[in-house]
Amino acid sequence: MGVKRIGILTGGGDVPGLNSVIKTVVYRGSEIGCEVIGIRRGWEGLTHVNLQDPASRTRYILPLNRENTRTIDRTGGTWLHSSRTSPSKMKKLPPVLEGQEFPTVESTKKGVTTKAFDVTRAVKKNIETLNLDYVIAIGGDDTLSYAAELDRQGVNVIAVPKTMDNDVRNTEYCIGFSTAVTRAMDAIERQRTTVGSHERIGVFRVFGRDAGYTALYTALVTSVRCCIPEYKVDLKHLIELLITDKKNNPSNYSLVILSEGAEWEGYTVKEYGDPDAFGHRKKMSVAEDLSSEIKASTGEETIVSDLTYELRSGSPDFIDRLVATTFAGMAVDAIEEDKHGLMTAIDSGCFSMAPIPDPKLGPRRVDVATMYNTERYRPTYDHKLGLPIFLIRA
């Protein structure tokens, strides 16, 4: 194999473990004669960069080597920084592309039609100018949806899935999930003392816009009730369960975990702010709304705790370091074998390579029938024999 130049980027929200991927790609790549170029700020690095301008080039392009990546795996976040940029859906052309003609696409969501530019031509030109033979894209389903499109258009792409929601298709595990659940578990166990001391109902909100894996698995390991986006609960029944839990608890308190996208019958989570490049608006706190409902119907006091950003901060745990490092090695192995259009994955508990998911299918969701008890609003604990370690199949 001749010398290959690999571009690597991280897109979307940060999670612990990203830097382990970056470092391992650099180290493994150097062993087989590859140069690794860091593309900073996700896909923005390939849409906004002006490669003729030294300042712009410095802002977005960072050559990586064993020296400047030696210690980055000791911390969380992403050393390359990130953004929520979709080159195929840009509302406004960046300054470097102003005055140029690009195809436009229209999309309609909730009755509102918007127009955006598809600047893939410019992205491909920058990849060509940088002499990149491959791009490794690390991200969730939004970031990887564009990775799949770029590969279809002739760019060699290898994808690495990361998201604490663990909702990327074709894999049973995404980098960041274990650390998120571990952090949520620790926070809830600590806060039991405060909730119990004041004899209240503790309401915890975690990430999970479309899929409830983070809430569900945290509930599984803490023996707490939970609400997930895949199933609209009955509000009256939920409150009755929480009041009963409180009365039956010698310390006179109860707890519930809510995904940010969880809803009950007759209620829709409110959103605010402008949509990002992938059409997502920020969600108001369903935990605060549930707190108000509990107070209004029972008079009981609550303690609301938003754990969202807390779960993605700091260094990765053992599982995320292990998976991140392994995924990175697999990505470079695939490049050495001249493969592309693939994503590192776990299938039936084993490391594997899978096709980059079709973005039209959307995120992978909790199978309510087998994983969620719709009467008790708890995870199911039975019939796990033969399942892979993460209790789901790709």
C-alpha cells in the first residue's frame, strides 16, 4: 500500500471517547505509512475553509502526529472540536462560497418549508485539494447521514458511530453510551440522599430525543421507573405509581427518569430556538412539566435534576476507551484493505464492519415489546438468555 492521507473529523455533540479514536487512528496509521489530517469543527471544516488563506487553513486543518496527539485520550470532549453542520443542507453560504452557484433543496417539517444549499461540490473539491484518500467521520446518525452521501458520491469514507443515545443503526453500541449511563447512575445514587432527606419525588431528565436507551438502561441499573420517547405513558397512572413508590419506601421518596423526548398522552414536548442544520430544535424540559403536573394533582413536592450535559462531560470510562480504541484500529484496518462505505460496529456482541446506515431509516429505537414494561414503566428484566452483552441486536 502506498502512502495514504486520511482526513478525520468529529461531528455533532461531543462524547467521552472521541479523543481515543483520534489518537489511535494517528498511531495505527503511522505504523502503516499513513498521514492523518485533522479536520476541525466537523463538516464545517470542509465547507468554510479557504485553503488559499493561511489563517483559515490553520483554523480548520490540523496535521496530526504521534507528538501532538500523545496525551489527548486522557480527556473527554473532542480535540478537533465539533459543529452541527450539514453540507447538503446549508441555510446560508459561508463567506468563502458566496457568489457561487450550488443546487438548492427544499424540505418541509411541521408545515414549514425551508430552502437550503447543497455544497457537496465544494466539500469534494477541498478533499481533492488536501489530497485526502480517505475520510474517517465520527458521529451520530446526523453526521453519518452525510458521510453515507459523500461515499455515494465517490469519496472513500469510513464511519465510526458515537452518541450517548446509542441509537445509530447497524450497531449494538456507540461510543459515549457507557460513560453516559455510568454518570447518570452515579448522579442518581448520590441524589437519593437529598431527595430522601426532603421526602420528595425526584425527577431526572437525560438525553434521548428520539430513542430512550439512555433513560432505559439507567433505569435498569438503578431500579427506577422511566419514560421513553417510544411510548406515551398514561400521566395519571405514572403519578399513581410514583406516589405508591413513595409511600412504600421507608425513606418516603420515589424517583423517575425521563428521556428528553418522553411524552404522555395528550402532551407534546415543547421546542424552542431555531432548528440546527439537521432540522432539530432544542426541547423544553419535560421534567419540569411533569413536576408541575405532580404538584397540581397531588400537592407533592419534587426535585428536578437535568443531567443532560453532565453525562457527556469528562473522560471516558473503561468500556468507551476500549470500544473507541478498537473502532479506530478497525477503521485503519479497513483503509489498509482499500474498503470504504463501511462503519465500525458491534454485531451480536462481536466487533464487525457494517454498511453506513441509510439516513432515510432514521435512528434505531427501543423495541417496546421486548424491552419496556408498559404497565410498570420499567425496563424488562426477564428473557435475556442468549442476548449480546448490550441486550440488543444490530
